Amino acid sequence: MSHTPQRNPRAEKAGKKILLFGCLPVFILLVALIALGSALDGDDDKADTKPAAKAPPYKVTQQDDDGNQRTVRVEVDSTTGLRQVFDDVAAKLTDEAGWFVQINCSTGGTEKVDNRLANGRKAVGRIGAATTGLKDGDIEFATVDGRSCPAAT
């Protein structure tokens, strides 16, 4: 005759309650975190679909076409949209190099001294990273404080 152990219905019921009430708070927390993450992430998707701001008119006055370190000089007629000008210029720099972008006012400079409004750099490839100190693909942009364009006379 085989002997089967007797089940304790009370213990089984207690085990189910522990499982239910132990897992329920974890499940609720998980759902809340997913909902919060979706709500926070939703705004970014809308921002990504907006077109970039259009750069104001500018003129490239000099651009190096060889070497590990290359300079691009740009002239503008006002201080409006300097970042957009830099972003537009930088987007077109695809040769592997360390790029240095100088944005100058079209007035107020001399043959030896520019009326510098902003500087930027961009690293393209390993050579660009080594030359600029930035990571490949990274950019850096800064305006020069206290400058005006058109230049004050």
C-alpha cells in the first residue's frame, strides 16, 4: 500500500495569499514606472519631428581643403542666429579632420584683426578627435561676449 502525504489546505491557502499579495505591489510598481516612462518619453518624439531652425544668410570667406586641422571662416551681417549658422556650416563638414569654425561680423574688422562673434569646432573621424580633443562626431560652440554686429563705430 502506498502512502501519499496528506495535503494541508490551510497551508496551501496561506501560500496563495502570500504569492498574491507579495507580487501585487511589485506588479503595480512596474506598471506605474512604465506609464511614467512613456509619459516622459512622449515629449521627445514630438521635438525630434520639428525641423531645425533655418540659418540666417552667411558667407564662407575661407575654407581649408587639406590637412588634419582645417579652418572655416564665415561672415555674417548680425549676431542673430549664430548657433544656426554654425550648425549649418558644421553639418557640411564631412572630411576626416579637426574643423575650427570662426564666425566674424562683416563689419568692424581689419585686415589683421577680425570682429569675431563666435568660435566652434567639430571632430570628424579619429584624426578630428585627436586634433580637436573632442570625440568623433562631437561639436563645440561658443559666442564671444561683448561683440556687436554691425560693429559699433
